[in-house]
Amino acid sequence: MGKGVLYYAGMGAGILYLLGDLVGGFITPNYNYIKNAVSELIQSGAENRMLLSPFMFLHAVMIILFASRLLSQHPNNHSQSVFIGGVLLLVVGISHALSSSIFPMDPVGSKSTFPGVMHLVLVGVTVVSIFILMPLLGIGLTRLYEWKYFLVFTIICLLIIVISGISSPIVIGKGIQVMGLTERITGYTFYLWIFALALLLLKEQSGQMALNF
């Protein structure tokens, strides 16, 4: 059961992220969940940065632990698509860890700094990695375990993320301030997908353990 605990890290990552988001928005003056991005809660100079950064950093560590377990269970010679997807998930966790700690977002309208630029680069790396890893893991794990609906669930989640990502600059360009909403739709859809993935893998491991007894 020891290594299986790391699957719980995958399930808990989104929960911890949600907790940090809710607490941060509640204690930050004039914060609006619809208009303001999550990164603004821990941006450079943010009032509650020292309190909220650990939430976001620890959620990133959970993603790293989950990805590490996924990679250890599915080496490259076992399933290349799952292995590559696991590596990209590890990249997402590392990117989140860096962007929530040493590379915070610059306040909107302020002069760009090196940490702020790196934050944007890491966000870009995360987005590209997610677009690639979701179909890789969806297809690869469905083949390995013959899951009936996971690939369909993956496609639906990916479509939501793509539509949300595309619509964000369009509506903002029209003066509708919904950056926080579109970012949350994208982020929480991804964390819901990770939760489902971790739960399914945990069930697979539990089933294998039962067969060994």
C-alpha cells in the first residue's frame, strides 16, 4: 500500500489548490473570483503571499509525487505514450512549484521583472504540456487497462479546457473581465481529470493486490 499512497497525492492536489484559492480570495481585499486570476493571490508584493504560497507549492509537490508514481509503474518499455505523458505531468508539477515560489507573477500594469517573465514562460510550458499529456495518458491507459469511459472523459475535459482557453482572450478583448472565471474553468477541469485518473489507478492497484493474496 506504501507506494499507492502517492495516488492519493494526485487526488489531493486539486483539493489543496481549491482550498488555497478559496481562502486566498476570501482574505484578499477586493478580490473577485470572476475577474482576478489565481496567480494574483500570490503575485509579487501580494498582501497574503507568504500565507498562500505554501498551499500552491504543496499542491505542486503532490502533482510531482503522483507523476513519479505513474512513471515508476509505467516505464518506457511498458507503455511509451503513458511514460511520455507521465514525464509531461512531472513537468507540470515542477512548473507549478517554480511559478508559485521563486517566479511569482508581476502585478498587472507593473514593470516586467525577470521572475515575472519566467512566470509567464512556466505558464506556457504548463499549458502546452497539458494539451499533450492528456490525450497521451487517455489513450495509453485506456489500452493498458481497458477502461471503458476514461478516454471519452479525457476528450470532454480537453475540449472544455481548449474552449475556455480560446474564449478567454476573445471576451477579454471585448472588455468583459472574466480572466478569473476562464482560468478556473481550465484549472479545475484539469484537476478533476487528475483526480479521476488517480482514483482509477488506485483501484487498479487495489485489484492487483487482492489477486496476489
